[in-house]
Amino acid sequence: MEHGETSVKNSLVPDRAGQIIEVRIGIALVIAAIVLAVFVVYFKPSKPAPDAPSSSYAPKESGLESISPADPTKYPKLDDMSSWKNPYFVVREDGIGLVDLENHEVHILTPEQIPAELASLGSNAWPYGRVVMVTQATPNSPTPEAKAEVRKNRALLAGTLKELGVVMKEFP
């Protein structure tokens, strides 16, 4: 064979290293596509149930919509509760108490009564916007059951206020 024929034969013979690289790249692309498809199918965020709150949670209509949002710049320094002018609650073992600021009486409410009570106060009862003060009463007999009742009532109040779009500021 002449030198020219050898080079023609060599150029016709496929490059094994190039084929191996092309096959490996092809396999890697197929595997990546499969992994991506599995990820999309199994890890796709599910849509919330129709009655489940979405991430852009909208408060329940309550009659408080005309009250401006809470404005922390208007809050007084809280050395004592007497300087607080917005509504405030006392969480007790026997229920949730709304303090009447005029006569300092505590009216025990159920969570279902809270929206109507807050709406009935009128806009002048909200100088700091839609925010309430919450304090917790020490149970008369600090048994584990009484403490559990206070925690339960606080959670019920917190959930109700969240549904109403009312900020809960806690007083120690």
C-alpha cells in the first residue's frame, strides 16, 4: 500500500474515542431528561384546596376593613397598660376577656363573638390602626390543666385575630 491509501483508510475508520464521548454525552442527556421529568411530576407544587388559604392570605370580612392598618409608629411606650388606647384582651383560663376601656370591666367572649365586638367599637377606638394588645392572666390555681386552658384560649384568640387581619401585640 502506498502512503496515500493508508491515510484514506485511516480517515474512513471512525474515531472510537469521539464515539465513546458522544455516547456518554447522549446517555447523560437522557438521564438528565428523565431526572427532570421525575422531579417535575413528583415534586411539582400542588395547588391548594379550594377552601384552603392561599399564600396571599386575605382577611375575613368583619366590618373592620375601614380601620387603617396597624401603625407601630403610633404605639405608646408600654410601661403600663393605662397608656394603651386600642382594644385589648386578657386571656384567661375561663375564656377571652375584652377589656372595656371606659369602665375597666372585662367581658368574656367566645372566639365567634370577637369579630362583632371589635366591629361594634367604632373607628375612634382604633387610634393605632388595626392592632390589639393581649395580656395573659395567671390562672387562679396554676395546675397543668388551667395552664393548658390559657394556652388554648390564647391560640383561639390569635387565630381569630389573624383571620380578621388584626395585629396582636403582647404585653408581658
